[in-house]
Amino acid sequence: MKTHTKLLGVAWLVIPFLANSLCWAAPATEYSVEKLGVRNFALGEREYKIPWYRARADYNSIETAEFWKRLHCPPETKAAYVGYYHTIEWCEWFDDQKHAQVSAQGMDFLVRENFRVNPGPGKVYVRRWLFQEQRRDEGMVFKDKRYYVFLLDRQPVEQWRTVAKKPGCDMDTDLEHLIGIIEIQPTFEFDERSSSSPLYVTRDSLLVFRQERHGCPAGYEQEYAVVRSKDGTFRCETQKAVSAPASPETVQKLLYAFNTCAWTRHNEPHTFEISPAVARTVLECKDKQGRARTVTISYDKGGWHTDRVESVYYSTGYPQLLFEVQEDIRASRGAGTENTQPSGPPVSK
């Protein structure tokens, strides 16, 4: 089960995304971890010193069971739980049968069952660890909407029973047996696998990437955009056209999200369930001859559908990474008028 549906927007978007990820996952490899140091965690009057590790992997590969099978834990690990750091929402029930929706930042261990790292989780179900990350300058820090592996030197001990009568606990009761945390750092490098895409875009060819939403009766309105400036750098625009320099990381995520889509060719245009489409993406780029061209990609039921491209049409699952791109752009808006740094050279290819 995957709990971070808020990031995905709508639950039924997950299926096309997973199919897309499986198509574009990086080649099978063994993943080792690098120790970065030791991080201190305080819980009440106790302080725990926990080794911090990092494993780097292709963003799409992380969403496959094969990646987790190939991730190597330190040999002294007796149980390993995969967690996802984000805003957790749940329902609190009271004695008078009233209830309230509650949310808090923390580590959620209710990820998909096939996300298992050897030696795997124990018999005790670990629910969560509510932990609000504080701003830190060094690299050992929980990042929102990222995966982490918690390594224990024993099986967790039951603290309570679930509704299904299964043994359960929260991670904060076992911190003294936590011998390491592995941060899974996604990479956004696209290679020759992408160059066969009918809509392959590079940093040099991208002119405009604009996300629009239909709002009757006004028609389509811009949600965000990444636009090339005359000097060759990129700027981000928000809904109200507030502009800020686009960081190299944001541009790289955008290119990766687009270039790792697995496009399917069609001879006929897509028949939309809702017309006009609730959202669309307008891509402006240069072709191999340096001529500007525009492609409109409309959204429908979790999928992307192009208009006519060289006599044919294409479709793919909506790339979920674009939600992160949009969040990055929103975050840049506050610092946009102060940040004068250009987007600079690409982070990778």
C-alpha cells in the first residue's frame, strides 16, 4: 500500500505512472550504501547517535521492487523497514465516538509490500515515527517525499495490537536498537534510452514548458511555466506570471520527467471523456533543424495525449515527477526577486 497519495494528486494516477516507471527503470545493478556520518536524535531526555548512510539510484528505478531487492544493508542488520517521509494524515477516534482528522510530519512505514530490503521487516508491524525535521545545514536530514530504510539490530517489540489483532509499534519505541538509516537519494540522469523518444527535449532545444488548467469561462490559465530567456538561461513562472530564476536542479527534473516517458504511437486522436481537457501542457522546442515547433499535450484520466505530431499521435502516463517540479517552482517564488543566479550549466546530460 502506498500512502503518499497527496503527492500523486488522485489515486487512480498511480497505475499509469508505475507502468511508465517500469519501462524506463535503470538497468539492473547492485546498490551499495555509503556511510556519511552519525546523526544525533533527541527523544525526551534521551539522545541517540544513529549512523547515516546514503544510496543513490535512478528516480524511476526506486519505484520498482527490483531496486529494493538489490539494496545492500550492513551485515549486522536483523530487520529492515522502508519508510516514506511526508505529511501523514490519520483519523483520531474519541470515547464518545467522535473523530477528527489529524496530520503531522513524520516517517510513514506503510509503503508497498514489495518494497522490501533484506533481511526484511520483522513480524511486528511498524506504523510510523512522527518527527518534524528542523532546518539543518549539513547533509544528514530527512527530505520531504523521499524514502528511507531503518536498520535494527533486533526484531521490534510489540507495543499494541492492530484492529486485525496483529502486533504493532511505532519506531520511536525502538530507537535504541536502530543501528542505521539509509537515505535513498534519487538521481535524474537520462541517457540514450531517451533519445528514441518522439518528443526528446534537451536543455539546448527547450524553449517553453507551460502547464495550464481549464477554468470556465476563462479558458486555459497558466499554472506554471519554465521559459528560456534571451541569454539562454531559464526562468520559472507561476500562475500570476511571477518570475524567478530556474535552478539547474529544477530544469534537470523537468527534462528527466519528460524524456523518460514511454510514449505509445496512435494513428487516431484520443477521444476525451471530458472536453475540453481539464489540463494541458504546451511544449515549445527547437527541432533538429533549429526550427521552433509547438506540441500540445492534453490530460485525461491519468494520461497524456498529444495533438498531431508528424502525422501521428502519442500517449503516455502523466509523469508524477512534475508535481515535484511544480513544488520547486512555488518554493522559488518567495526567493525569486532576491535570487539573481542564472540556471547555469546542466546538472547532468
